Amino acid sequence: MGNFERYLSVWVGLAIAAGVALGHGFPALFETLAQWQMFQINGVIAVLIWVMIYPMMIQVDFKSIRKVGQQPQGLWLTLAINWLIKPFSMAAIGWLFFNVFFADLVSPSDASQYIAGMILLGVAPCTAMVFVWSQLTRGNPAYTLVQVSVNDLIMVFAFAPIAALLLGVSDIIVPWETLLLATLLYVVLPLVAGVLTRHWLLKRSEQALNRYVDTLKPASMVGLLATVLILFGIQAPTLLANPFVIGLIAIPLLLQTYGIFALAYGAAKVLKLPHNVAAPAAMIGTSNFFELAVAVAIALFGLHSGAALATVVGVLVEVPVMLSLVAFANRTRHWFPESASAPDDFHANAQRDAV
């Protein structure tokens, strides 16, 4: 393992600090970057996430997708966490903190806004970054693809009713453009590119595929660091202007995130799932589709609302927290059985030292 991979958490911390410093020192630059977006999806961030996702898509063997049906527990676990537990636990923990623990620190109107933003995060399971977390934990790429695809399909039908129920509003305006564009950018296009690349390389040799994946690994990690830097740079004014409120919002979000991961990861251990299924299943249930949450918060409550601020805090919290969970999952690999249908050996070798 090289020093870059070994100290990835350190580099991420430095990227966060650099992003905040640069965002504070050169706000106009990051304001310009923030404006490069379509339907709440930032163009620069989309490219960087695509760079991170593409290497994993190369490793998707379509022949192994049919094996998902032979061990569906990981898929059922993800669906149960995302749609039967996570939205309601997020609403409950938000209500508990802002209406009880923090009742003397924020006004009732602000509290309801922050809770609304948290609920929107809880109802939007991750589409893009989960491929990165799966890759870093040496997850089964075909199984991860199926999990994400099924969750996206359910989100089309379930997002609006669940959000409306928990928010107590009669009509949720779903930004379909955001949902469809994210699916196209983060699932369809990288998958097509990955399949074509895999087919071309395998015509040469499996070793050629292995070497190519190894070559892409540094680019994927640089993409992750650049994404962190830009996200924190764009949000630096908000972060520095409202540190107390952001800290208050971050506390229940952190507890929710670690709690959901513990529940999903523990259930996967009880179910005796192989690690390359258990880790991605827990990651999918833990992370959020923050572009969708931000878009709905702005549409419902306004750009400068407390709900929009809460979804932004979700963005700031996600990457560092998920990296800590990736590290934990990698250290506890021995808790789980090895998979009889593990990814190809080249994939395991290429990703062994990702974190």
C-alpha cells in the first residue's frame, strides 16, 4: 500500500481545510463553480464523480448479475433500511433533537425547517457516491449495481408519498429532471462506458484489464479529493457564517448516519452475508442522494430556508463520515464469510489497498 492510499483520511482532511480556506479567500471563484449546474446537479462535481464511478463500472461482469438472485438477502436488507426504517428514524431523531434537546437554542419555526431538511435527506437514498464507497470496500460491483438500480426504481414511486407523509404536506413536487439526470450521469453513462471498455480490454487479456484498473485507481482517488475540496469551497461562506447552527444540525445527522450503518451492518452479520455484499448494502442504506434532497428543499421552502441549509449540512457531513465507515468496514472484514461468488481476482487485487 502506497503512502497516498495509506493516509487517504489525512488527505481528505487537508482537502476539507483547503476547500474552506479557498472558499473563504476566493468566494467569487467558487460562486462561479456553483453556478455551473443543471437541475441542481453541478457540472464539475458530476464529472469528478463520474471519474470515480467509471473504474468500478469496468469491473461489472453481467454474467454475475444473475447470481444476485441466488443470494437476495443483501438486496432485501438495503430495501428495508432505505424505505421502512431510515426515513422514519431520520424524522424521529430530528424531532427529538430540535423539539426537545435543542428547544431552547432555536426557534420553533427554524426547528421545523431543519427537521424538514433532515427528512428530505432520509427519504433520498444514494445513487452516485455509493459506487465509490463500494469500490473502496472491495464490494461486488454487479451486486452494487443491482442494489442501486432497484433503489432508484423504488425512489421514483416512493419518494413523494413518504416525504409528503413525514413533512405533513399534501403535494410534493418531485424534480424529475434532477432524478433522471443523476441516473443518466451516475449510472447509465458510466455503465455503458465501463461495459464497452471491459469488452475491449478482455479481447486483449485479463491482465490488460487488471493493469488498466490499477492505472485508474490514482485518478479515482484524486477525483474524490477534488470533489471534497470543491464541495467545501462552495459551502465555505455558509459554513463560516453559521457554525453554531451547522453544528446543531450535524449532531443528529451524525447519530442517524452511524446508527443506520450499525443497524444495517449488524443485520448483515446476523444474516451471514459475505463482506463484498454486506459492506455495500450498509453503505447504500447510510448515504444520501443529496442533490435530490437539496432540489426538493429549495422547491418547497426556498433557497435560503432552514430546510435547504439542513440538506447542505448533509452534503458537508457525508464524505468524511462515509470514509470513516469505509475504514471501519475494511478493518472488520474478518467478521464476515468470504463470498463464494466474489468478484474476479483482478478486482480484488486492484482494490485491496484502496483504503
